[in-house]
Amino acid sequence: MVNKKQNYSKQRLQEELSRLGNEIEELRMEREESKKNVLHFVQEADMARQDLQHAREQIAILSSKLNNSDHSPDLPSQSIDESQEHKQSQGDKILQLETLLSRATASLVEHEKAAEIHSRDAQNVIELTDQVKQLTTQLKDCQDTLGRLNESQKLIQDEFDQAKDENRVLRQTLKVEHERGERLESHWKSSENALEQAEIRVEVLKKEIEGLRQQQTWSPKIVQSDTSKIEALEKLQKALQQKYQMNLEQYSVLEQRLENEVKSHAHWKNAYEEKLKLLTLHQAREDEHNEMLDQSKVREQHLRTINKTLRDEIRKISRNRREVVNVEYLRNVILTFLEKKQTRSPSSQPYYNAPMWTKRTFTALFETRQHHKQIILS
């Protein structure tokens, strides 16, 4: 039952580790995407800033042209009308450029705010990713600890099985020695009873011999019979003495064996108590292992909750990132307006060249990208 629970908990930990690995990979991909978005917004901000600077230069050029036209000498009425119309058209263009400039400025400010927000979000994503790495490291430590605990439990289980086998052998040996001691004790008691009976019989025979010796009348037949009887009694006495001596020796041997058996019984009893202590220690270790397993489960649940919170935060950051205003459309409108203006009046703006300006813009964009790449690599 314990092995089934351990296998089930190990399987759950493996599934949780694979799930956390997938989530970490998703967080890493989201982090890379956040970096790319931040770089994209920074590049767009630089391009919008360049467009704004160029629009300001165009406004300054148009304003200087209007001022020059105001200070020009008197011309014929037709030239004056044409200059007024040209001035009015230039004023309208200036108003349009100023409107676009104000919009571009507002969009640039919003874009810079959005870029700053994205920078903070990217920093938050990096911090969250670091936290996820730390949690992954802690989870790996928990897994290593659990593996060591499983190995320790396996060793303890082997020791417990070995102790159980030794305990069973000790019980059997103790039972055999106990039965042997009981047999020796019964044999010793029977030998002691036989010895007492032999002593009593020897005393009776001694009394009979003394009684026969004290008789005063002796007949030859009686004397002969008594002599043979005395000889037989003496032989019986010697035999009983020898048997008594043998019983004494056997009694001493049995007593020595009984003493050895008592010592062996005490030794086996001490060994049994030590094995019982080992079994108690194994049970305490198993309880401690179960407690540590419960703690690892609680820690796993805590890590799972933190991971869920981090994923919610990253989703929230991604949702905020999708709501950022894109100024690409405004930049394209400004470029289209400037190109149309160049197409309509090329002679009025001798210092403006749309293709060269576009080339400078993309060159600056490329340099900006290279600069950001160097910053990221550093």
C-alpha cells in the first residue's frame, strides 16, 4: 500500500514537472516576444521622432519662404494676386503641417508612454521569468530530496525486512532453546528424584546391615545366608554409590548446561530487545518520511499556486501590450503628404529631396536597430 502511494505521488510529481517545464518554455517565448515588441516600439518611436523633426524643418522652411515673400518688392497686381494665392496655399499647407505636427507630437508622446509601459512590462516579465527559474530550481531540489527520501525509505524497508527475518529466526531459536531448557529441567528433576530415592534405599540397607550385625545368635545357615545377603547388599550399596556418583556428575553437567542455556536465553532476549528497538526506530523514520512527503506535497501546491499567479500576471501584461496605439499609420500619412507636396511643387522647395530623405530615414532606422541589438547583447 505504501509503495502504491509512493508510485502515485512520484507519477504526479513527474507530471507536474513536465507541466512546469512547458509553462517555463511558454514564459520564455513570451519574454522573447516582449523583447521584440519593445524593440519594435522603440524603433517606431525613433522613426516618429525623425518624422516629427523633418516636419518641423519643413514648417520652418515654409515659414521662411512666407516671410521672404512678405518682404519682396512691389510687383504687378497679377503677380501680387498669384503671390497672395501662393501665400494662402502655403499658409494652408503650414496649417495642415502644424495639425499633423500636433497630432504626431501627441502620438509620439503616447507612443513614448506606451514604450515606457512596455519597458516596464518587459522588466516585469524578466523578473517573473527569474522567479519562475527560482521556483523551478526549488522544485528540482524538492524532487532530489524526494528521490533521496525514496532511496532512504527503500534502505529502511530493506533493513526492516531483514530485521523482521532476524526477529522471526530469533523467535524460533528462542522457542527451541526454551523447549530444550524445559526438557533439561524436567530431566534434572527426575534425576534429582531418583538420587533421593537411591539415598533413601542406601540408608535402609545400612540399617538392615547394622541390625543383622547386632544379632547375637548366629546359625551357620543363617550366617551363610546373612553373609551372602550382606555381600549382596554391599554390592548393591557399591552399585548404588556408583549410580549416585554418576547421578551427581550428571547433575553437575545438567546444572552447567542449564546455566549455559540461561545465559544463551538472556543473550537472545537482549538481541530480541535490540531488534525491537530497531523496529521502533524504523517506524519512527517511516513516520518522519511520510511527514516530509506531506511537506513536499504542500510545497508543490504552493509552487503551483505561485506559477498560476505568474501566468495570470504575464497574460495581463500581454493583454495590456496588445492595447498600445500603433503610430505606423500616422507615419505613412506624413510620408505620403510630403511626397505629394514634392510632386506638386518641386521648384518651390529646392532643398527637399524625398528619396534622399527616405534613404536617410531607413539608414537611421537600421543604425537604431543595430544600436538596440548591441544594447541587448551587452
